[in-house]
Amino acid sequence: MTSSGAVQRRNGSPAVTAQALTLAFFLALTAYFLVPVYWLVVAATKTTADLTATNGLWFAHVNFGQTLRDLFHYDDALFSRWLLNSFGYAGLGALGGTLVSAMAGYALAKYRFPGREAAFALVLGGVLMPPTLLALPLFLLESKLSLTNTYWGVLLPSLITPFGVYLARVYAAISVPDELLEAGRVDGAGELRIFTTIVLRIMSPALVTIFLFQFVAIWNNFFLPLVVLNDRNLWPVTLGLYAWQGKAILFPDVVRIVLAGALVATLPLVVVFFSMQRYLRSGLTAGGVKA
Amino acid sequence: MSTVERVLLASPRPAVKTRRAHLSRESRHGLAFLAPFLLLFAAFQVIPVGYAVWQAVHRTVQSGLGFGGSTTTFVGLDNFVRVVEDPAVRAAVLRMLLFGVVQVPFMLGLALLMALLFDSTLARLKRFFQLGAFLPFAVPGVIGAILWSFLYLPGISPVVGVLTALHLPHGFLGPRAVLWSIANITTWQWTGYNMLIIYAALQALPRELIEAARVDGASGLQVSLRIKVPLVRPALVLTAVFSIIGTLQLFSEPTIVRSLTGNVTATYTPIMAAYYAAFGRNDANYAAAIAVTLAVVTFALSYAFMRIAQRGQR
């Protein structure tokens, strides 16, 4: 830091030019990244007429209250139901998935048993399996089992997160001391009790990371609910908004409703992302996963 | 406690008999903890894949008017032959290859450049710019695609408005342009994520090495190209493999853009072709064959890429 700073000072103006160029580069890029989201916020507050008639990048008559009311009443008031479904799928799926992953990761890290290496290889293979590719086979199987068009059809597959198992295993191996487990056993605690009272607490930072990743992944899921769910009452919000977006060409008044819905459906995730950044970062850099 | 003590404590091995008894109890407990995951994994990952393979080598024919049930016969690789000979599937695969060859290097190049600048002394307001780059990743993929689809729509989009006023080309949904409009959506969404992975790898590099090169008179550019880039190669390979996989299973972005333009066909990407086979033509066997083929191609390409990347390193 100090020596490179010194080199720059010695170089004088070229470094200043480079800094200015870098700044310009990042300003342009940040505009590219942020303007669409900014436009969403502006456009969601407009009336249908203003949407086409006024400057797209600035506010006109703010109609957001009316649009929000319309959003929650439009099409048999399905939006609140979709939102609730999304919270259900993502919340329960992530909670269950985190527990299942924690148990599996702990077992792989701390117990010796036949087939352990094979099980871990299976987990790693699962990490590489693209979820979109899996959705169609899942649908074919679920339609045989009459699981299609049920909450379970989306929820049960969401409980598997091979990446979560991988993360839990790595974290348990590093952070859970064998001596502590032995001490618990000497004190006469059962394995399950040791897990629930000692291990889960020590692993909690990793568990938060797994929960967040799984929550985001399920919230964003589109293909699986699309193929599995016919009944609109069971849809998550992503699928519902897609269906409404399809009407926008024929019914221009739907555009503002879709935009407001998009904004509302994004907010929980943006809050999660920016308040829990520390945990998400540790997960991202632990190996990288596409949500 | 030192490592030596830990090793000593961990391996007290008395008589063989008690050890075996202890191991089997340990095995039982370990397997019990693993069981929920294994069961779910078997039910919702292994069996579906197996069932898809089974479907792919069979053909179901509705008898009569569809009332009399259906008959399923083993047809070997017939469905796969149909996949390979299907002009729509071929076009979809070629389209995705073109997409991947352009979009993946562009996005990763941009992410690498950003990460290198963040890691250098040149960037100011690092925190703000990093958060900005990361924001699109926090937007659900489907919603990002819906958002951009409206930004491509004349009348609503301020982007189209500005381009029209400047007499610049603005047909984002045109027959040729639409592929790159879709590429723009994925670039917007994933550049920040890839930047973060590469940046984390850069931050983990030993600082002494970089300092030493600077002291020896290497310029910032030289340090970046000759030292940093080769050292973060594993991170680049990782992001490239994930991007290749992502490209081959592209579905939601083109499907959403399709709502607004006929220039995206029902079989625009391989996964869309599989979806169309299953739901548009009710041919589960053919859909399974496409999915299985795509899985094989995805694994083969990822594997080949990793092998090539490793060979280049030696």
C-alpha cells in the first residue's frame, strides 16, 4: 500500500489520468447496473398514460398508492397469495434444507462410516447438477407420483442443497472440536443432544449462510414451479408476474401493475442481500454457486 | 491443544474388538445424521435422473383416440437420433454456442477488469461501486428479465426513446438483435457476481509477492497481467465453467422476452425445446431425451474446458 502509493506519487500525472479514466469507467458501469432498477422505481409510480408520455427517467404524477392498491386487487387479488406462497416455499424450504444440510455435513465431517467418501462424491456431483436441467426429470417423476400441482411438489425438491452440505461439512470440520464432542459423550449426552445443543450453535454462522443462499435460490426459482404447478393459487410470485407480463402487450394498463409487483417482489431480496452481505460473501467465495 | 495432542487423543486404539464395536456405533450415528439428506437426494435427484433416462429410451403411444390407454415400448436410442436430427434442436444448440462464445468471454473480461481495478490503487469509492455492481444479482432473475423486457419495448422504454431521438438503431427485439438483448440481461445480472469471486481470489493473493514486483519496478499493468491474472486462474476457470453451464440451460430470460416478441421461437434454446416437447407436444419421451442429451453435453463441455485450462497451466 505505502510503496505502491509512493510509486504513484513519483509517476505524477499519468497516475492521475489513470485514476480519472478508472473513475469514468466505473461511473459508466454503475450507471448501467443501477439505471434499470432506478427506472423500475420511477416507472412503478406512474399512471399508464404517463408511462409512455413522460420522461422515463424522471417522476411524473406519483400514482404509486393507487397502483399498489390495484396490484393487490387485480386478477382475483392473487398477488398477496403469490407473495405468501413465495415466503412459504423459500422460508420453509430454506429452513428444512439448512437443517438437513447441517446434519449431513456434520456426519460427513465428524463420523467415520462405510461409504462416507462415496457420499461426499455424490454431494460434489450434485453441486454441479444444474437445477434447470433437473426440473424436467423431476416433473416427469412427480406426475407419476401425483405430486404435481401440490405445494409438496415444489417444497420437497427445495430441501436438497448439495452446496449447503458441502459448506456445512467444511465448516464443521474446521470449527467443531473433537474434544468438545468427546466431553459431551463422557458427560453422558446422546448424539442427538450433542448435535442440537453444541454443534448447531457452533455452526450457526455457516447455517445462516446456507439459509440465505437457499432462500434466495428458492425465491428466484422459475422453471420448477412453471413445470410442476398448473394451479395459479399455488404459484410463487415470480411465476405470477411472468404470467401477467405476458398480458402486457394486449393490456397496457397491466404494465404498471407488473412493474409495481416486480418492485414489491424484489424488496425482500434486496433487504436480505444488503443486510446479510457478510454471510453471503463468505458463501460466494467458498466455492461460488449460481443461485 | 496442539496438533500432536489432538492426534494422540483421537487415536487411542486398544483391542481390535472394542474398536470395531465402537466404529459400528459411530457408523450408525453418522449414517443416521446423513439419512435425511440421502433419502431426499435419492428421491428428488438420483431417481428423477434415472427415470428420465428410462423415459428417453422408451416411446409411449396413445392407442385409439387416447381413451384406451397407452402402450410403452423400448426403442433404444431412437429418441436420441431424433434429437440429433431435429433441425430446431440443432438451431437452438448453435444459437447457444454463438451466445456463449460471445457473452461469456465478454462478461468475464469485464468482471476481471473490474476486479483488477478494485484490487489496484486506482479505484476510488470502491465500496459504492462494488455494491452497485452487486445490486443486479440481488434482483430475482425472472424480475430482472421482466424489467429489461420492458426496457426493450418501444413506447415505454426511455432507452429506446433516447436512441430513436438520436436516430440510432433501437430494434432490441429484432430477429437478429434479440439474441444480444438476451445476452445483455445475463451480463447485467451476473457480471457483479463473477467480479466478486475474482476479486476475492485477488484479495487472497500473498501481498509480499505483489509488493516485491512493484519494488522491482513493475508497473501496475505489468503486475496485473503477469502476476495477478495467472495466479487467479482457478477463479477464472471456476467462473467460466459456471457460465458455460448457465448458458446451456438458459431458459427464463428468453422465455420472458418471448412474451413480447415473436422473434424468440418456442424452441429458441435447448431447454426451451425440451419444455416445448413436454408441454407443447405432450411427448415426455422426447423431452427426456433432450434433457439427457443436454446433461451429457453440459458435463462434457465443462469437463473439457477444465482439462484444457489445466493443460495450459503446465
